[in-house]
Amino acid sequence: MIGDVWTVMRKEWKELLNQGSSRLGTFAGLFFTVAVLGVALPLFNGRAWAEGASGGGGGGAYGTIGVIFAVLPMVADAFAGERERRTLETLLASRLSDRAILFGKVGAIVAVGWGLILLTRFAGLVALNLVLDGAAILPGGGWWAATGGALLLCLYLVGVGVLVSLRAPTVKQASQAMFFAAFGPLLLVILLSVLAFVVARLLPAAITGPVGDAVEAGGWIPLVILAGLATLLVPVAPLLLAMRRFRRARLLLD
Amino acid sequence: MPPCPGYGRNEAAPRPDGTAVAPYRAANAVGCGGSERVTTPTIEVDDLGRDFGGFRAVDGLSFAVPAGTVFGFLGPNGSGKTTTIRLLLGLLEPSRGRATVFGHDSRLGADEIRRRSGALLEHPGLYERLTAEENLDFFGRAWRLSERERLERGQELLRHLGLWERRRERVGAWSRGQRQKLAIARVLLHRPELIFLDEPTAGLDPVASASLRHDIAALAGREGRTVFLTTHNLAEAEQLCGLVGVIRRGRLLALGHPDELRARAGGPRAEIVARGLDAAMLARVRDRPEVATAELRDGRLLLDLRAGADVAAIVALLVGGGAAVEEVRRGAATLEEAFLGLMKETR
């Protein structure tokens, strides 16, 4: 099984590398991404990019989002692309198991996405240490948390993307559906957070007071655990659903 | 046991050194009253059906394909040929009935079926961003061939198909025929026991088509592999297949050896080219008991004969009447005529 997953991953990477008219163009694109997101942004943000509690703050977030957007076409291409280029049926007619095909594709995209994020973030650390004077700049807890969070975000987007791509007849349709499917829930979470904040401000102290007291007394620990579990579950849920829906006999649409 | 007549060229495919190979009789077991070797069917289909919404793509198919046979699955566009292949490979689930391949139900044992099969489907199914070598490497890995096997077998097939010089080029830039050849290499790479070929000669030049036909014949005749072939080229089917099924609107119209199907389309025929043929002579020929129909066209006498007809007697009649006979050709209905007849009957 692992060998088959690796076979699919290798194929995906080779296709990605050969995407343009030449490999030189692909590597030039990679160089540009690292130069902007991994060197220019960290230098613009300075020491706080690595040591700040926000894990690189706005610069870190831009870097992650930039890479995610670079990877999104790959996700949309996962199955819809194979279907559009008339290779899906041959792939499904091969000896490879359902799981090997699914995990191979997911693994290849996550590895590229998160690999690029790691590359840009470590490039940022190196750039900061080379350019800025003073004590060595080491990544803080926020930096590590943001880097781990980027992996979860990658997993979530790839899971949603694959889920959408499984049934989409073309890459274009998969991309459009994926945008709403992936970013809709994220926007909803942000909106609900803002709403909760506003409501908390508007509620009378008689209601918010006991909650605040409980949080100050250490009652926040279960909340953090709950939030942590939700953070892990949200990225994994679309993948689990994709595994459930990946059935050869339902993938040929015509 | 009666001898099996005319089994096409797959009967004795020549080896590369030019020596003949013993005929593979198992391929001819169906429709000719027996064979030297009894083989279990590679494919067994029983009342197989598949609906897409309200559309019935495959409707109650039942047939069996013995191991080592080239099975020709013939039918017009949209008749259900590709859907049947998809059902056999477990890429679609049947709405009714069942299909077993190598004894495995296509619903439950599709992984095993695919492991032992190779399929060239409607499209070549090649990764156009990859080179020929990379494509074969991927599929070789998918079938868990060792690195040595992948290299050796890949080289052998690419050389055989005349693609070796272009092995490091991306497939996307290739012509349709070259892609089709590479797709055939992909199918044969892991030496499958069962080979599905959906219109394999489509897009190939005449030389490549002839070469592929020879290869298909050798696969069944020499290596005992089963080939499930769909084609619109009826001459090709006639030449290659030990068993033919004709499908239309999802239903099987006929099944048998090409000779059987041809026999159903009509009895023996003769064409006599002669000078001095006239209406009176035609009338006398028509009166002969062994002649079913006779027609005079461009100085040629076209005859549909009854079984056991003596053409020599007809020639003697013509010569006696003063005609100068130049050429006599005997024949039978072609598979194409049989096929067209079936299509006409069910229109």
C-alpha cells in the first residue's frame, strides 16, 4: 500500500514539474515564490516575523495564504483534471487500490503545499539571520504554531478540494466549487467569531461576568482542549468524507 | 470431432524466426463443435444489465469467453460495448445480473480482475506531461514490476512499436497514432492474462495496424492470453477473432464463430466473369436447383448458391451456351455483410 501511494505521489510530482513548457520555468516560479514569501516578506517584517507571538504576524499569514493559493490549482486538478484529460478511467482500471490513489494524490499535494510553506519559513529565518545585526534570531512558539497551523490548513483545503474534484467534470468547475466549499466554512467561522465578540460586548455584565470569572479561575482549559480538538477535526473531516466517497464505480461520470 | 474451419490467422502465428506455431485450439472451442483443449471461461456474463437513469445501456447480456480466445465485441456507436468493458473491470456496478472474470465477481473481486488485466479503453489514457518512459515507468510501478522488469519490458515494447527514439519526449506532442502505440505498450507492459482493447487500431497507419493485428493474434495463439476486442473494422474482427458477439442497443444479437455468423447471413456464393453472357443464359442459370439467386452486373454473373452447389455444372452450362468464361471465384458472405444484415433485421 505504501509503495502504491508513493507511486502515485511520484507521478503527481512529475506531472507538476513538467507542467510548463520547460522545467526551467517551473523552477523559476519556485524561486520567485521563495524570494517574495520567504525572503522579502520576513525582511519587511523584521525580527517579529520569527520571534513574535503571532507567528510572523501579517507577514507569516500572507506567506501561508500565498502558498495555499499556489497549491489550490493542484487540488482542483486532482481528479477533475484526470477526468478532463481522459486519464482517470485508465488510472481506475489499473491495479492501484482506491486508497493508494486517494492518499497518493492527497499526499503529493500536501507535501508540495506544506513543503513550500516550510521552505519559505526556513528561508525567512536564514534571511533574517544573515541580514539583521544582533543576537541570533530563533523561531518563537508563535512561529512554530503558525507553521503547524499551515499544515492543518493545507490538509483542510486539500480534503475539501479532493472531495469537490471527485465529482466535478472539469478543472474549472472544480476550482469554482472548491472556492465556495473551502472558504465558505472558514468565512463562516470568522463571521461567527466577530459576532460572538460583538454580542459579548453588548450583553449585560450580569451575564458576561460569571463567564469572565470562570475563565480567570482556569475554566479556559477545557475550552482550549475543545478548540484544539476542533482544530484537528476540521481538517481531517473532509479527508474522511473523501475516503468514504471515493468509490471507483461512482467516479466515471459519462 | 469435426474439424474447425477457418480460424483466422491467430491459428498459427509465426515466431520471429519464421517457424510456425501450433494452432491454439481452445480459442475455437465455441461454435465449432468442440476443441482439443477444454478451457474454463475467462469471462462469464449472466443477464448483465446497466441503466443510466432511464437509459438502458446494457440489457441482459449473457455470454462466455474461453481462455485464450480473441473475442470480438461488435456493434455500432453507443451500443454498449464500452459500458460492458467498464462493467467487467468493475469500473461500473451492474444494475442487474452478474459478470465474473477469472472466477471473480466484478462487484466483489474487481481488484483481482484489474490485477490480471490490461485495458486500452476509449482514450489512450496517457499522461501527456510525462515522457513515454515516465508513462511506462508509472504503470510498471502500478503493477509492481521490479525496476529491471520495467526497464527491460519497456525497452522491448518501445523498440517493437518503433517508439524507442522518442522515449524521452513528452507524449503531449505526439501524433494520435504514436500515442495509441504507446497506450498499447502500456497495456502489454505487465503481461496481463486478459487484455481489453477498445478500438485499438483507431488512429494507426495501415502498417502499424497490420503489425498490431499480428501481435494480437500472437498474444492469443502463442501466449494463450484472452483478448476482448471491440472494433468497427469487421475485416479485422474476421481475421482475428475466434468468437464474435454482436451487440445493439445493449442487447446481444448474435454470438458465435465468425464462420457461423457468416453462414447465417447466407450460403456460398460465386462470381463468374465471362464474355457473351445474356438474359437468356441468366434465365437458364436461375432455373438450376442449386442457384438461389442470380444477377448479371457489368459482365459478371453474381450467384447466391444453396449448400453443396456444384459451380462446375453452372460453368459448363454457360460454356455450352456460348459464353467465354474468364474467371470463377467462390466465396461466402463476409462478416461485414452478416453484421449489416443483423443491423437491418433489428432496425
